[in-house]
Amino acid sequence: MSKELYTIRLNTIRGNEEIPFDLYVAVGQRLVHYTRARDEMEDDRLRGLKKHGVKKLFIRPEDETAYLKYLELGIESLSNKSVSVEDRAARASSTLIVSVENAERNLDTEVGYESQLRQLEHISGFIGEDRKAIKSMLLASGLSKDTNQHSATVCSLAIAVATKLDGFDKNSLTELAYAALLHDIGKARLKFDYNRPYEELTKDQQRQYQQHPADGVGLLSGKPFISPRILGLIASHEEYGEGRGYPEKKNLFQLDLSYQVISLTNKFDRFCTVKNLQPFQAMDPFFEQHAAFYDENLIATLATILT
């Protein structure tokens, strides 16, 4: 039944507010009707779900529009400083993960696409205006356990790095954030465990893995809302150094900042996952192994936001 429903994240639900849609929760292999539309979700119930390790909830497809509107109201509250930065960060992080999980579906309609854009704009504002935001988001999301979480982390790191650099206007920042959010969508076609270190993959698996940027572009190129710039960033997110990446072995130093930022943040979060290190622990060993492949100022900026 879960395939028929729309996946959402628990941290996007706000306590002591009316919920304008039915909510379902997974109990074993079954989905149980948890709350009805227009019921209030009390803080105690939210805490109870979190205590039991619940991270995902489900809604009916026909409630998707209502959820997107509800989500936008929550994202708009990121500027509300009466709410702790930790709670706002958890909401921002979970919103990004939801966006990745439902990316293809959201891109089928202009409403879904524009909703995602507004979410990214609010999250970019939150990260840019509150120096504690990115650290709190990384703590809230934890180590990337799957592609959705990885993509959300790369997106938030890319925003944080870009906002510290010159050369990014609102449009270029949004395009970078969107590309980072969708950069690994091509991995959906891989039929093996691609979270293992690249060196442990077979030669055939490595060949398939190297194609995932192009596969992602193939999945998205027919979407009317995806710009050529976003497609270009997705196509090149695994390029690094002077021809050390793939699929085209480009010289990263000859590409503009957006390409360098998405490559760096993707490589860094992948490093954290493979080494089982939190971002705050990983900067020194990452620098030692990868400093030669990225602009010195870019790596220094990443280090700054993590310290």
C-alpha cells in the first residue's frame, strides 16, 4: 500500500497545529491510519513517534497539494527566531529529504516544481542568515545512510559554501541548490550496492556507476522545468581535479564556481559516508587526501562552515 501513498518526513510535521490531511504510519508491513484531516497533532504524540524511531509518515496522493502548502508554511517559519535553531534545522533537513524522495513526482507539475523552488529559497535564506544553521542541519540529518539523505546533505552544504563566496546571485544559487538536490537521481537505475567504496566495486559496476550522472540527465532532460544549467551541473558533479573524475574527465579548475562547489560537497559527503565519519570529524583527513584536486579557497570555505 505504501507505493500508493506519498512519503513525508516526521520532522516536517509541526506540533500543536491542525493537520489538513490524513496521516498514515507504518506498523510492520501494514500502514495504519494515524490522524484524520483537521485533527491537531499534539507535541506529545510527535515526541512519542520520534521515541519509537519513526521517521517517515504517509499521505494519500490526493492530499499532496495540501501537504505542499502545509510544507511551505513550515519552511516560511525558518525565519521565526522564537523557534529554536535546532528545530528549524531539523525541519529544513527533513524538507530537503522529502523533496529528493519525491523529486520525479514533483517535477511532473508546475505546482510541485514551484513549491520546491520556494522551499529551496527559504532554506537558502535560513542557512545564509544564521551561522548555526548548517551545523544544526548536519547534526539533525546525521551520517548519510542512503541516496536521499546524501543528496539533501550535499544540497545544504553547497548552499552554505556558495553563500560564503562571491559570484552567486539568487538565480545561480537556486540552480546550484536544485542541481545538488537532484544530482544522484541517476543512481535509481543501478542494481547493486553503490554505497560501498568505489574501489571495492567490480569493473563492470564501476563502469555502470560512472554512467549515473548521464543517466540522471537522461531522466530529467524531458522535464519542462529543468534548465540546461541544472542539467550541466548534474552531468559534471563527479568531475574533479585535472581530469580525475568522470564521465568526461574534465579539468575542474577550468569550470566555474558552481561546478566546483557541487563536486566538492558531493565528494566530501561521500567521503564521510565511506569513512563513517561525521562532517566535523572528516575535514582534516579529507583535506589531506583531496586538497590538490580543489581550489584552495573553496576547501578553506568548506572548513570554515564546519568549524
